[in-house]
Amino acid sequence: MDSKQSSAEEIIVHSSDNASAPPDLRFLHYNDVYHVDASSAEPVGGLSRFQTLCNFYRDDRRFKDQPGLLTFFSGDAFNPCLESSVTKGSHMVPVLNGIGTDAACVGNHDLDFGVRQFRHLTSQCTFPWLLANILDPALGENEPLGNAKKTAILTSSNGIKVGVIGLGEREWLGTINSLPPNLIYKSVSATARELIPGLRDQGAEIIVALTHQREPNDNKLAELTEEGLIDIVLGGHDHYYSHSFINGKHILRSGSDFKQLSYIEVRRKTGGIGKWDFNIIRRDVVSSIPQDPQTVELVETLTRALNSRLEKPIGYTATPLDARFTTVRLRESNLGNFVCDLMRFYYQTDCCIMAAGTIRGDQIYPPGVLRLKDLMNCFPFEDPVVVIKVTGKAILEALENGVSSYPALEGRFPQVSNIKFQVDYSLKPGSRILSTRINNEPLNLEREYVLATRGYMARGKDGYTSLLIQEEGGTATELVSEENGVLISTILRQYFMSVKVLGKWKMWDPSLGRYWGTVHQELQQVHPILEPQAPNTKAVEAFRAAAAKDSTKRGHAGSHHGGGRMTPGGMRPEGAETPLNESESEFEEDGSAGAKSDVKPVPMAVSQRERELVIMRKVMRKWWRLAGLPGHPSLCDELGEGEFMVNWTKAIAPRLEGRIKEIKSSSASTRKK
């Protein structure tokens, strides 16, 4: 892994023997890009500065009379990032096109939203997506996954033909839940031997292997293929910059997230091994690089469109969701239960532990509409969910760490799924857990369990050293890595789309439908889903007079400010907001974001009934309070029979289960496992 400090200057990674001679070919390479905005630490990255470097190598006078630039991308652009949770990757289409990409390899995260969505996005790209060794029999004999191409021939401005083959590793196939069944994986090296001669027959003088696989697999590809078959391997999937030379082949990966790129000059050799000589230059995208004005405008347009989308409804809850720090960092939370269960069922693991600091809302989300903004604000972190295999002893140590700082409101407190434990906070930290059960069976300290958690915790953060993966010096076996994992916000977004009544986005494919059907069956055993129902007529009429009287004092019903969510236009009744219509694209195909509205209004009758119900609930609460009746809920009322009225989705109703039980007696002297 590279350890060089960031620099605005060109960094020579590999120098060719005759670097002073004019190049015969010029390449640009990048991989694994997610955020269009710059970060705060160097190299700051950001699309606008990255585009400045691309424009420099493409158009600067220094390269006058030299061959035109060929630009290669090694996969992972459509996910994961918070923006993709909103756009399903569509915001990256104008970005990849604007960079001037000539060929791309399919990355695992490019398929996170299903094959249909991938095909929809790539159909708008001005370059081919390649993947030669992963085949989908459902598309036809010998047809690549997602209708990608196996190979491509690129012709440089000086007439030299460049053969390109796309290759992916077996490991990431098992990490994508939206893939079709019965995929066929073929050996990377065998596929290269099979297809590259055909590229040579078409006149290719140089062969580029464009890959999306871990560095050891790229090294293996170089070792298992004879010299001269492949000239250079341009890889992705790892998020660091590296270069090596194995078996006569250069192997290069060019950082991630618009923070680095590689500029490569290629010259014919006059002797030695191979036919081509490579001069490889690394560029760090640092803050001193000026921003490209046109790209700044594109980023601002994308950001405006994203912000507009964040205000739109995504789901509905029939129960108050408790995200307060004083709840999630001290005790079991229904929101914590729901999200942990969703993580567990999404990856089909034995159990789940999530540090409560993951939940950032610090509020109660009352019954009613949930917006995208609520989801993103509550789960803003961009480390994906990972899956690891750990012993029962490691899980016990993790739980002990989670409760060790009680009653301090620390983010390490554990929210769990399929785990129940008893804790005595009067005992010494590290010895507070009295008993632990997984899947209603006593914890076996020696047994290995498959655990879903955050990448943050698998890196030993917040004291979770017992969950540290082997690659970081720990003992946990990594099954789904951070590179392959999906953000919590993305999982939640897909879940809410899967419970919609009025349809999902038009690229939702059968594989996604089948998968989420299974998740629903498991999740609803704990957290029921409410179907929309008509209100009880007598109940409506009984409250209508009281509601009218109350609204007369305040003005008219539409100005009542007690029961809605804050929107740019002010308070709105919780059921009167228009739903997000996923059946339309969120960005125009020409790349102009937000050019048309895709939001259709809820029928007026539904909106009016929701307004009335909001007022009714407020009147009842006021009457309850003034009457001094005991037993009024401390959070807020749960929706009752007939109160869930919107017709565009089903309502979630997360529950508490007693997963974390506090034992206040300090007399316990032994632990029960």
C-alpha cells in the first residue's frame, strides 16, 4: 500500500528507458470513484479538480502533436455513497461521460441496485462497459452479466489499435444480493488466453487488461499468463495507489474517490522483454489544483437536485422511532432493533451488533411520513456493513466493551439483532454481562458465529478490538469486506422501496424482488407492516366537531401547525406530503439533474383525510392532557386502527423485544453463558 505524501507535482512511478522520445500512445487511468465533492484532508479530491487534471493531459499545449488520450476506468462508480442512496447511481453518468472515459470494467458496486438499473445507467454512457468472465445464461449462451461486452478495440488518434478485456474476481459475486441466479464464473487467466488472440486478429497491437479485483488476484493473473499476452493490467477494487511489475506485466491501481489518477505514456521498445515501454506518472488531486469551472457548475446542479430529493417522502412509520441519544446509547431502541434486524436479514447472518453511535438523529421520529432527509441525517456514515466470522468469546468481549462506559452517552453502546443479554451495571466494566443468548440458545464461547456489523467496528474502533479483522491484525475472518459492503442508508432505501404500494423504480428487477421478498418474511416476524385502511366512520364523525372547534380558534385546518414535519414551505400534515415516485428517472439522460418533476400528487381525498386525522390526534392529546388522565404515552401516540391512510406505501411498526435486560441487583457473582 502506498505511503507517499500528497503532492501537486507529477510523481514518477515507473520511468521508461526512452522517456524523452514522443509517446506512441497516451493513457489515463482511474478507479473506484464515489463522491463528487472534495474532502477536507489532502489529497482533497473532488470531481472539479480531477477534471482539471484530465483536461490538462487531454488538451494542454505540452501534448500538442502527440496521440490523443485514451481514458480507462476500473469500476465502482454507481455506489456506495450517500448520493447514490438517493439517485441509484444516475448522478454518476454525466460525471463518467464528462471525464472522457473510453472503456470501463464492471465493478461489484455498479450492480448494487440490480442488473436492470445497471443496464439503464450504462445505456446512457458514451463508452463500453466490459466483463468477459462472468456470464448470465438467462441472457443467452456465453453472454456476460448485465449485457456487458467482453472486449473492445480502441483506436488511438494515430491509428494504433488497443485491445481491452474486462475481468472480475469470483470473490465479489457472493457479496451482491441483487444478482441473477445461476451465473457462470470463468477463470480470469483462462478467459484472457481464450479471448486475447481474437483481439490480436482484429489488429490490436497492445493489450490492456481492465480489471476489478483485489491486488493479489491481479498479481495472480500476471503470473499465470505468459509474457506478451497482456501488456498492462489496470486494476480497481482496492482503494489505494500501487504499482508492481510481474512476469513482464505492469500492474497498476490508481487510488480512489477522485483523489488520484495515473497518466501513462507508452512507447515502442527497440529491444528487451515485451514490445512496449511504459512511463507511469501519479497525480494527487490536491487543493492547490484549480477547479474546472464547467465541472463546478455540474456539481452544483447535481447537489441542488440531490437536496431537492431529500425533502421527498420515502416511507411511513406507524410507531414513533426513538433515535434519541439518551435511548440508543443507554438501552434497547426500537429503531436500533429494526436496523440491526435489517442488516442481519440482508446478509443472512447469525446475529448483528451495531454501535449506537451509528444512529445520529437524536430525536423521536413520530408516526407519519419519513423523508429521505430523515434517513440520511440519521445514518450519515459511509463505512459499509461488513460480515465477519468471530467466536462467541469475541462477541461477549464486544458486548462487554459496548456496556463498559454506561451511563456515559458513548456511541459504543450496542444495538443488537438475534442477541439477548442481561447486564448488571453495578459490576466492574469488563464483567457486567451476566448471560448472553444467540438465537435463543446460550452463547458458546468456542463456536464461530457469522456477524453483521459496521466496517468501523471491524477495524477495532470504539474499543471493539475483539471484532478486528485479520487484515488489520485481529482474529476475525472477513466474509464481506468494506469494498464489497453496502451502506446502511442504501439498505434502508431499498427496503422502503420494496414496501411501496404504488410500484418501485422502473429498473427494479426480479432478482431484487425475490431477495426482498425473503427479507420481508423474516423481518415481519418481529416488526409488522401495516396496510392502508379506511378510517372508522363513527370515529371520524365523533372527532370532527371537536377538530372544527379547535381549528376555528387557530384559523383554518390548513394552518394547523401541530402534527406535521418541517419542510421548506413550513409545517405540513404528516400524511399530506406527496410520495417519491420511483417509476421515473431522477436525472435527465443528458445529465441535467432535476430538469423535470417526477413527483405525482396524492389524491386530494387522501390528503384531506390525513389533515383531518392529524387535527383529531392533536385535539385528543390536548383533551387528554387537560383532563389530567394518567398513562399517556411518554413518546407519542402510535397510530391506531384506521389511522394509516396514505395509499402509496405500507407502514413500518418497529418493536422492542427485551433484547437488553438490565439487572439491578449487584449480588450476582457468577456469569451464565
